[in-house]
Amino acid sequence: MRSTKIKIGFACAVSGVVALMLATWAGASGTAAAVGSGTASATKSVCGAGTGKKATGTPIKIGGIDMLIPGVDFTTVGKVAKAYFDCVNDNGGINGHPINYILYTEQLNPAQEAALARKLIEKDKVVGIVGNTSFAECGTNSKYYTSKGFVVIGAGVQAECYSTPAFAETNMGPRYSNIGAAQALSAYADGGVVQLGKQKGVQVKVFPTHLPVTDATSQLIQMYQFAGDGGGILIDFTPDTAPAFMKAAIAQGIVNKVKWGSSTPIANTFMAGQFPEFDGHLWINQEFSNVDPKVGPDTALMFQILKKYAPKIAPQAFSQMGFMDGKFATNALMSINGAITAASYNAAVKALKNQKTDMLCKPWYVGNLAYHIPNNTDITVDYSKGNVVVKEKCFAIAPVDKSISQTRAWEKKFGLNTGG
């Protein structure tokens, strides 16, 4: 790697979203009347049984909790999971039973998060929890979920989402996504950035970031002054927050002076179209496949589902998370022989392995493990003329943390993702 006289400025959002600075070397539109119907094949993905007939039996209750605070809206994940379930319900449901998805929002309040989890399980009587995304809900409820025998299929942010048996996330989260972005630039993020920086002889400085951001320009200037020309900036913000920093970079004339990296959330055509100045300057770690219906049958189906069941939601990384949350939960439900209960559903979730989808580099799984990091291989993308283009094909996230090495040992030992 280049000279060790490199510096890394690391801006970390106080409320949980991370923004980093690195100094380093450098749709489908098909809308057939029965979306998701037919028979699944190597070239076609269907919703559930694909019957094209509405399910009319007794509903199966599934719940979810998403964070919604000023500047950050994670409800997209739950809404797309619901859209997937709606498609399943229009295609026979689960042996004729529709899925009734109950989605609650929380405002980064631990007491509220705890109360909602208990409401879903004890009052609403859901058999499973799917689509959770929050800065803090994993930490608040992990012990409770474990005590009840629940394994949440969701999209994680904080450490507990990847270090407890209660969560199996379809994304790899900001920590590991930023490892990938940093690998592309030769540094890493959120504690891991510091670790990798030490390994590579790179100086790292942390810049706390409060949300919602009120003065992106001042913080960006501070980070740029630390990194200097030829350095880099790695941002880890949602599409709600990242534009403030990107606009500031354009206004300050520093887009071409540093290298830019990012975690997954801004890897979509909406952002690419808004910021053509960044074309050719980005190393975005994309935790999933590129958001393009030509990628494969699951991605094509996602575009169709969004158009029919969630037309206000654009295809993006959060949409992919919600789609996979819904797909894998449905696969677990469909694998159950006999009564569908909380016990049988969560046992079916633990039994999931070799779950293939064109949205991931490797098959997804859960397993009866101490923690789950099934998504640990991804790609790097960039902007180009309003599109998101692949810059680096599937690569393994660096095992900066021992948890990644242990995860890959489990994968090999138990054959969890050997399906292709």
C-alpha cells in the first residue's frame, strides 16, 4: 500500500450513523396483473407459491420495528418487507394464509423500543419479527428476543445486531460495509478504521457528528484540513444526510482534491443523478448487487413489487434489504410442516441456509450460532452519468475483527453458504 505518511480523519455521528474521512493513496417496468406469479426458475423469481390467487385464510402475524427520527428514515426496510408480503398474499400466501405485517416506528428511545418489542410478542402475538432497522433497537431488545426464542431477520446498524444470537441481518451494517469501502481506498471505519489504520501505519482522527447535521460545510472543511490534498473522505450517511456533505464538497471545490469512499446507502441512481460532479471519484461499498433489474430475477421482481405495492419507494439499498427480509422470512414460513407458531417459525429461521439470491455475492443463512454475519462479501461501485456502475466485483471483507474469521470458519464447518 502506498506511503505510511497517510492520515485518516474519521467523523462519527453521535446518534449512530458514521461518517468517515480517509486520507489514502487514492428498471424493470413489468407490471403484469399478477406480479410474482408463476413458477420460480433460474431466470424468474416468484412471490411465495406464485399461484396468482389471493390468500383468504386466517392471517399469520409478523411484526417489525423501524426507527424514524429527524434526518434518518429507516422505515423503507419495513415498508418493502410489507410489499413483499403483500405480493406473497396475492400469490397464495402461506398455504392459503395471508401474512399480516405489523410495523411500528420508534424515535431512538430505549423505553419505547422495549415496549414495542413486548407489544409485538406478548399482545399482538406475532410469530416472528422481520424488517427491524434502528440505531439502537438491537442493543435494547437482544436479550429479550433471545429469552423468547426469537431470531429477527432485519437490517442492522449497531454492534449487537452482529454479536448476539437474536439477529440475522441481510446487510453487513456500517462497520463492515466501511471495511469494504476502506479496503477500496486502503483504510477502514468505526473503530475498525482505527484498527486497520494502525495495521497499515495510517494516522486516524475521529470527528463526532451530531444529527441532524446543521453545518456540514464547517465539518467538511475540518476533515479536509486534516487529510489534505490527495487524501480521501469516506462518508457513511443515509441519502437523507449525505447530500449536505456532498453539496458542501462541491461548493468548496474539493471534490477533485481527495478520494471519496462511502458505505452502501448512497449507491442508487437517484443520488447518482443528483451529483454528477462525483462521477469517477467514488468508491462506494455496496453490500448487495447493483440496483439494476438486469442483475437477476430477484432484483427484477423487486422492481415489479415496488411499482405495484410501494410506488413511492425508489429502488435502492434499503429496498434490497426489505425485499430480502421478506423473501427469507417467507422461505422460513413455507418450510414449516404443521402449525405455524412462534416456536416453529423461529426454528425454521434458524434452519435457513444456502439461501440464494442475485442480490448477494454468496448464499445467505442463519444457523444456530452465537451471532450472525452472513453478508461478508460484497462489491464496490461508482457513479457514472446518472447510473451506478460496478467498480470492483465480489470481494471478501477483510477479517479485521475476529468475528469475521469465526464466521467464515462456521460457514465452512456447517456448510451454511456452499450453495453457489
